[in-house]
Amino acid sequence: QFPFGRRLPCDIYWHGVSFHDNDIFSGQVNKFPGMTEMVRKITLSRAVRTMQDLFPLEYNFYPRSWILPEEFPLFVDEVRMMKDSDPSWKPTFIVKPDGGCQGDGIYLIKDPSDIRLTGSIQSRPAVVQEYICKPLLVDKLKFDIRLYVLLKSLEPLEIYIAKDGLSRFCTEPYQEPTLKNLHQVFMHLTNYSLNIHSGNFIHSDNVNTGSKRTFSSILCRLSSRGADVKKLWSDIISLVIKTIIALTPELKVYYQSDIPAGKPGPTCFQILGFDILLMKNLKPMLLEVNANPSMRIEHEQELSPGVFENVPSPVDEEVKVAVIRDTLRLVDPQKKKRKDVQPHVESCKNKVNVRCNCVLWYRCQTLEEASEAKEDAREAGAGDGGERGGSRSPEAGLPSLCLKQVFPKYAKQFSYLRLVDRVAALFIRFLGVKGTTKLGPTGFRTFIRNCKLSNSNFSMASVDILYIDITRRWNSMGIDHKESGMCLQAFVEAFFCLAQKKYKSLPLHEQVSSLIDFCEYHLAALDEKRLVCGRG
Ligand code: ADP
């Protein structure tokens, strides 16, 4: 800590809250600009909804959600329509205040009209979501999973997932929601911060029992019951990749605004906490993403009334220490310089070093992946001290990496989903003034003109009307009133509108993809022409 400031630049800056904690011009920062805003409940729901519009089947891992207060009438209508078409449907909904955390302000309802009774929607924006009534239970208790994900780079996209996570348990046996039990938070909400206050909370002195356990201990149990744990992991990996794909377009807009290309600036990485609920049929559902997941490895214990002491928590330590250690290993600025010093490994010694949770992970893998596990171990220089030609690797003796790369490793399977990323690239190109995140009317007109999108059926006057209509609506519900102009989500809506107009009969994702190709083609031709003119 440098309370009086520090003149020399650092390799790595570890900020407590956000990218903006300090002014940084070099090195690496552990936060991306805009991440805190992106993972708020409303913004995340919007970003996932855009992807659900394009790819409904691929994005069915996020509960149906409505944004309050503006979508309240839509919520009422849609629920009425669904009830009419299926009278046996008896849903429950969960209302979560935007920007809330630790279960703060969350409540369950059976009917949309209950929201008004509870009040406060005008004062506090929130997300109302379909409640998952049939979660997987262990020891009759509901639990959720906290998984740690490292977003190592945005461009190119690099994602790592920790091989183990935490399972956080409720403290009252679960019953499907009824009007009588809706208010029982210890039965329905898995937040540690709430359940710690229940008399039934059990601090674990090992990783397999108590109210907080390792996820690997749950997987072991499921596997012994014959569950397909390998499929579960693969579903979780795909949920994580798809969620990050939903977040990247807007993150790129924030990134170029805070770290303009061509100017000195840091690079970023970030550890994210993914909260996932398993349904009874083992389908993982995304609850939320945390930009500042707690890295505490201790918990408070009341020694005598009112006297508290911090005591180590073995479960947190097991999972979190490995995540931080391996994040630092992966972003290590010295690593590149040591490229030629290749640590080598005796695989048998490595096997001894691998901990129980990793053994489970490896057992879950296909042959192809098992060979990679060895690669991971080799990379980590586990086991033999990593000596070669007399030079000792600094990673010698460390356990194998707990963070597993999933992107670009599985990029091929997911690249077709990255349509909004390409729309964002168009948006950023026309933003013009560096440092802005909103497109002015001139920028929008230039986009239409350069991409040759206006014609006799779609005049420049209609372009202006489209711009004004959509921008006004987004700005009236937006949280950010600092800048005027069209935000990325508004541009995406306008782009979808144009795509639907131009390619009428196709499914939405094909309309959008065709329009992107069309725009990219015309912009490439324009660039080529400018290059030739420049040369001339
Ligand atoms: P917070 O940020 O306040 O913790 P979450 O979205 O994580 O808000 O919700 C708190 C808890 O509520 C979750 O840990 C989970 O146990 C429960 N929960 C949230 N959404 C749902 C849902 N759609 N279905 C079932 N349970 C949910």
C-alpha cells in the first residue's frame, strides 16, 4: 500500500472495486471498465434478452425476466396470456432490486398484482423473474453454486473457469413455493449473508459438509448416484461462455472509451463470480454474475455474546486461494520473458500432487481433455521442481492450474453466437470522437450512408425519425444521463429493425447476420477505395 502515492508504475494493479479506482496508464488492471454496470441485474437481463431474441434455444439457461417499472404492463399481459393458454401453470416469481446484492430486498410473489401491494417499484428499479420451483436438492436443502471465471482478455476473447467452486446451502428444508412459505428466506434464498443468521447454519470444518461446501464434493455425490457429471460440466462451460458473449459487445464500448486504441493505457483482466442454480434435472441456470466476488477466506465467529473473532474457513481457502494464485500465474508479466525456460514435468509425480477435486475433474473429462490436463500440469511445472539446464522455474512445486481455458479452446462451437459483437464493431467505428459511448445523429447518418442502407423506400428523413424514436425511448429509461445520443443497445435495436425491413422472411439471427455481412462488405469496399485514393 502506498498511502502517499507511488511514482513508479506497477506490473499489476489489484483494485478493490472498479477500473476507475486509480488513473492507470500501463501494466494490467484486475477490473474492466464498465463491468460493474454490465452485471447489474437490469443490464445483464437486457444483454441476455438480446441474445434470447436472436438465439432462443441457446440462451434458455436464464429465467424469463421483465424489467420494472417499464415492463410491468408487459409482465402482466404475458403472464395472463400464458395462464390462459395453460390453466395448470401455477408460477412463482422472484423480484430482485437492481444493483442489490446478498439477497437484499428480494421477495417472492405468486401474482403480478402482488408487486403493487409490496410497493416501491417506482422508487427502485428491479427485475422480476420466473422462480425456479424445482431445484436440485442435497440433504433436502436448496443450494446454489458460485463458480469463479477469469476473463483474461476481451480482444481476443480469453476465458478460464476454475475447476472447483463453492456450494452455498439454505438452512431450512426446501418445499415448493406456496403462499404460506413464500416469505421463508432460509428455505428459498441461498445467500450466505442471509443463512448465516439462521440457527441451523453449520460452519464447515471440511469441504464435504455444512452450509458451505466445495462444488467438487457435490459432484462426487452426484457422480456416485450415477449422474452424468461430465455433461453437467460441459453445460456449465457453455453457460459461462454464452453469458460472456452476451456481455462483450457493451464491454468493448466501455473499453474503447476508457482506453482508446493507440493511446498508452493498461490492459485488463477480471475474476467474475458466476451464481448458478441446478434444476432437478441437472440443468444449470444462471442467477447472476458478480463483478466483485468476495475473496474472504475467513468467517466471523461469535465467541461470547457480542464478541466476534475471524476464524479460517477451509472451504473458502481451498477454492479461493487457488483462483487468485492461478490468476496471477496466468497474467504474470514475467511469463513472456521466461518463454524459453520450459519447465518439464514427470507425470507420475504430478498425479500425486493433483488434489482430490482435480482428480474428479480429470475423471470427468474425455480422453482428448485428459491429455490437456497433462498440458496444464506441464504448464504449471508441477511436481519435479521444473528444472532444466540448471534454471529453476518460479512455478516449480506449485499445484497444477485450477483455471482451465475454455475460450478460445471451444471458440469454434460458439463463434456463430457473436453477432452483436460485430454490430458493436460497426457502432464503435461510427462513434467518431474518442471517449464517447453514444452515437450522435450525424454518426448514425454516416453509418447509413457508408453502408448504403438508404434507398427510395427508406429515405434519410426516415433514418432521422428512426434515430430519434429509438434514442429517445432508450434515454428515457436509461440510468446514464451523462451523455446524450444513441447507446449501443439502442443501436442494436435500430440495427435489428433495419435487418427485419431488408430481409423480411428470414429468422431474426439470419436477418441480422445478412445485414452485418452487407455492411461489412460496403465498409471494406470504402476502405479499399480510400486506400487507393490515398496512394494516388
Ligand atoms: P443477490 O445478488 O441479492 O444475491 P440473486 O440473484 O443472487 O441476488 O438472488 C438471491 C438468491 O435468490 C439466489 O442465491 C437464489 O438462491 C435465489 N434465486 C434468485 N433467482 C432465482 C430464481 N429465478 N429461481 C429460484 N431461486 C432464485
